[in-house]
Amino acid sequence: MDRKAQTMTSAVGSNRSSRIAGFHKKSPRERLDLVAAFAGLDAGQVAHLANMGNLDPVLADKLIENVIGTMNIPVGIATNMKIDGEDVLIPMATEESSVVAAVCNAAKQNYDAGFSTSVSGNLMIAQVQAVDVRDPSAARLRILERREEIKAACDACDPVLLSLGGGFRDLEVRLLDTPTGTMVVTHLIVDTRDAMGANAVNTMAEKLAPSIAAWSGGRVYLRILSNLADRRLARAHAVWKTADIGGPEVRDGIVSAYQFAAADPYRAATHNKGIMNGISAVVLATGNDTRAVEAGAHAYAARSGRYTSLTTYEVNKDGDLSAAIELPLAVGLIGGATKVHPTARACLAILGVTTAERLARIIAAVGLAQNFSALKALATTGIQKGHMALHAQNIAMMAGAVGEEIDRVARILVERASVRMDVASRVLEEVRGS
Ligand code: MEV
């Protein structure tokens, strides 16, 4: 028997083969039983995974492939937010403590003025890559000359989008120098209205590809949207009065924290991670694509060639702290999980949004609020004090505390300034003994 056959036989013999014929055709429960046998899950783990909570197993099984269960993430509400003069309650789905509290705190400190927001539009970009083009500069012009033909072909792909006022808006052709020659990259720029738009623009790119191959005289490979949605920017700005945030020293500490992130990619990565703590939580709660938004945000942060901060902070003429954020926010209200996931629908209802633009504006404001709180904590008491106070409950649970024990243990951990697992285990024993 050869080595490969031997390995396969022993894997099957020990019931540990990952090659499970027809796995995708089975029901979630059948798959779960197979996985349980593979991994040696106990009855409690199986029962836990089998309980899909408030997501209909039939729907879960349609959203992705090979479903065996669901993963519940808490949804918290950020209070105090006033955006463009309107009070908003913001649902945030996150597993990280302090994230929701950070937004509430930031918004409480500028509630009267709130946040002002804007967007650059709903334009998405699809890229069509042509290679082996003999005369790239002339090919670029040949494609640009077909603008009206391209517009008609794109618009014909999606009559519904067209009827809603969306559709083809612009055309760009870029020449990219690569080790294998100059690539001719066509950008189809499309207004996708209230859809995130990935499916709409990908369909257009695929439809146009044969024509672009013919006009360029080359071969077309990739036909896909760009997540650097820099024609779909959302912006928010806000002013925190120096007197409301603890005085000039706090204000200057925040400005200095921003300047650190602006100057240093190592710090900017953490600074922007904090921003995305807020942004991704709302993106997830509304059933939107967190990875698309994150990729776009980080690519935008590096657009100058050096990765930098997504926010800016300055002292305004009144001596107050003026802050701003700008980033691509490709989110939608229709399509995918946004439309069919009941939690996403309920979260959108809480937000009361009726357009993708408004959703993007709210999300930008949340990112700014999140960042303000993080910088304020970092520039003053440090992040651990507040974070650990909230994290203490998680540690208490990890140590085995249940019910009322959780708060009691967490309180004692904070009082002793020692939010650690080993201490939590000892404290839990004390609490149970008393
Ligand atoms: C932690 O999840 C996020 C922070 O590190 C953000 C920051 O450093 O700005 C606190």
C-alpha cells in the first residue's frame, strides 16, 4: 500500500477523516452528528450547537454552506448619540467589552452638539483586468471611446437598479506597470443606491469582459469589485468642548495621541482597530459585510502610500477639540443578510434608517465616538482601568461564576485591582464559602 493510501485508511479507521462524502447535502443535524463523532464532542456541546437560538435553522442553512450551528454575539445599544440633529439608538454586535460603553461615553460628552455627517455618494467600482495588451495607451483610449456602449451594457444588467435611480455613472481606465507587462484596468463606476452593490457590479464586470478583451486586444482575467470604495466615503465630525472633557490637558493629550497615529503606522494600526471596534459592530448588527468595510477602511488609511490615522483632531478657534473621520463605507439595506437575517432587520428598525447613505453616516459617527473614547482613556488614566472593570465580569464567568456570583466576583476583582483568572478562582471560592 502506498503512503497516501495508508494515511487515508488510518484516518478513516480512526473516524478522523475530513473527507466526508456528500457533507453539503446533509441536514445541519446530520452534519453536527458527524462533526461530533470526528471531534469527540460531549452531549452538552452537541446540544449547545444544535440550539440555533433566534435564527431559523432553515434560514441559517441557506445563508452559508455546511451549517451545523450558529454563533451568538451580544447586541448592545449605544445611547446618547445625536447625529445630524436626530437622536439615534445604535445597535452594536460585538464580543468585546467596553466597546458599547465607549460610544455611550463619548456621545454623552458632546450630546448637545452631537455629530454632523456627510457622504460622497453610493458609487461602487468594478475592475476588469486586461493583460497581454500590445498597445496599452491606445487600448485605454479605445475603451474610453466606448463609454456610451459600456453605460448601456451595464444599465441593461440591472433594470431594477436603474428604476431606483442607480446604474452606470463613470468609466476610468488605468495602466498598471507589472513584472509581466502593462495591465489595462477598466473601472466601471456604478451608483448602487441602497444596495452594497457587490453582486450588481460584479455582474456588470463579467458582462463587459469579452468586449473589453476585444477592444483592448488583450486577454481578460479578473472581473470583480474593488473594496477600496473611495467613491463611497462617509464622513463625520464633532466638537467636544474642552470644559466638558476634563480641561486643556486632556484635550492636548488627545491631539497628541492622534498625532502619534498620524505619524506612525504601528500606532495607526491600533488607533484604527479601535475605530473599527465601533464600525464593525454596527456593520455586523445590520447584517452587512464586515470584511468588505474593514478592507476598504485600511486600504483608504494607506492611500497616500503610508498607513495613517482614519481620524483627525485639532483645537478649534474656541479652544475646543474638533474631530473628524472619513472612510469608505460600502453598506446596504437590501440584499444578503441585511434583508433576510431577522436580527439585522430588527437592528435596522432600531436605527430607523431608510437609506444606505444614512446608515453609512451613522456608522462613521460611531467610529469617531469610539476613537474619541479610546484616545481620551489612553491619554489620561490608561485603557486598563475602565476596560478591566468591564472585563472583570468575563473573567468571573471564565472562573466559573454563575448568576449573582458574577457581579460579586467582578466587584471584588476591581476593588482588589487584580482582574485575573487565578484571583477570580480564589475569590469565587471565598464567595461560595461565605
Ligand atoms: C482595543 O480594542 C482598542 C484600543 O487599543 C484602541 C486604541 O488604542 O486606540 C484601545
